Amino acid sequence: MSKVCQITGKTALSGNNVSHSKRRTKRKFDVNLFTRKFYWAEQDCWISLNISAAGLRVINKIGLDAALKNAAEKGYLNA
């Protein structure tokens, strides 16, 4: 699975390592991803999601069902 949040759609960003002499080399800023299992009461089942810390805050704020519905509308959730 690629490093993409299934709720917010966040992906890795690219940037630079900057040394003391100001020499720049490319680097990647990865997403803070982890796998969590949630109980989906509407479907009466457990689901496993790869979500970022921001995605977890979204679920805590608006609820799992609304977050899954928004992610499906935007195409982040590949089910």
C-alpha cells in the first residue's frame, strides 16, 4: 500500500536538506501514517484504515461515518 491517508488524501511532500554550507539536496517529507481498526456501527463491522494523525482528528471531530462518506466522495477511499 502506498503512503496515502485514506481519510484526508495526504501524500508525501518533497523538499530540501540544507547543510551548514547551504548546499541543498532533495528529500521527502513522509506522512505521519499508521494503521488503525475502527468499529463501524452503521455496518456492524470492524474496518482497518491507513490514516494520518490529521485523519484521526477528523474522525474524532465529525465521526467515522461522515469521514468515510467525505473520503468516498473525494475519491481517497479505495474500497
